[in-house]
Amino acid sequence: DVKVTQSSRYLVKRTGEKVFLECVQDMDHENMFWYRQDPGLGLRLIYFSYDVKMKEKGDIPEGYSVSREKKERFSLILESASTNQTSMYLCASSFRGSNSPLHFGNGTRLTVT
Amino acid sequence: RKEVEQDPGPFNVPEGATVAFNCTYSNSASQSFFWYRQDCRKEPKLLMSVYSSGNEDGRFTAQLNRASQYISLLIRDSKLSDSATYLCVVTAGSHDMRFGAGTRLTVKP
């Protein structure tokens, strides 16, 4: 069974703090993704990575950066957290190929005060 | 126009009812299609892939209509445990996945 693990379930940070969200998958997936999910807006792609050290911007990359130093780990970084980054963050992974579905981690609910 | 559109609902149905959701997409180059289920405050979980010929998994049937660019999900004999939000996902490539905003289903006793 695929396991995608996010380091924190709930996180509360202050405005201006640097925030790290970690994601690890154990299925040797090439692709990894970071989404945020907000009521009424659905899931929006922040960044994705299709290989180690490779990254591509998604639809809403502003205010975020990512790191993929190892195949199994994909980190999302909020350089200077702002209140509009309060959201549910979901990591996902998949094999290469459009027929491969996404497998999600259980999410990190981030609150920025 | 959104790339993937779903009726947000909510759909409120009694136990045992049959309910159907549609999801329309705008990119005619879309290749793969999926339905996910998301419970409140949980992550989306894959319910089923959608194949060109249509496919069934127990009480769930998924269909694809490429000509009209929509996919559908039919749930027969609804159970209380089917209450959730159902998301459709349309992909045009392994990095180009588009999510619908979800359809909320509540099954009542």
C-alpha cells in the first residue's frame, strides 16, 4: 500500500516566520506534488517535481519554494509566512505517466496568525 | 470557464437511492480521468479510474463521454458511509492534472 507521509497534521505559525512542510513517500514514485485546498477554490497546484532536484511551478507558486534532494522527499517552504497562506496543504505522489493516479498524504492544516 | 466543472451540490439523498454526478472538462487533449472521494478534513482518496469503455466497481459505475467531454459517477444503493465530497480529476499529462471543486453528497437514513 502506498504511503505518503506529511510531517505535521496541524501547524500554527506567526506572520513572517519561515515554514517547512515535509513530505515523504515510500513507493519510489518519480512525481511529487504540493497542493493547497481552500473552500470554494478546490485543489490548486503550487509546485511539482518529476525527478530529484527538478522542480516546476504550478498555478500558484508565489510565496513558496520547494526542495527535492532525495527521490522520496519533497519539501515545501514558505519563505515568509503570511495570513493568506492559511490553508490545508496536501502532498501527493505518482509514477511517471498520465495513467498513474495521485496518492495523497493526510494533509497539513497550517494557520498563520 | 473553468477547466473542470462539477455541480457542487449538496446532493441529499435517502439510503438506498441511486445518485449520479457529472464532471465536464474543457481540454479535448485530456487523456486520463479519475474519481476521488474526500471525507471532511481528510485527504482525497482514489475511488476509481475512468476507462473509455466505462467501468464498474461494486455499486459504483464510471463512464466517459469524449464527444461531449464529460465523465460521470453513478452510485447505486447509497449507504450512509457514502457521504463525502467526490472530486473528478482530468489529466492531459502526468504533470497536468486538473481537479474539479467537488460535489458534496449526504446520504440520510
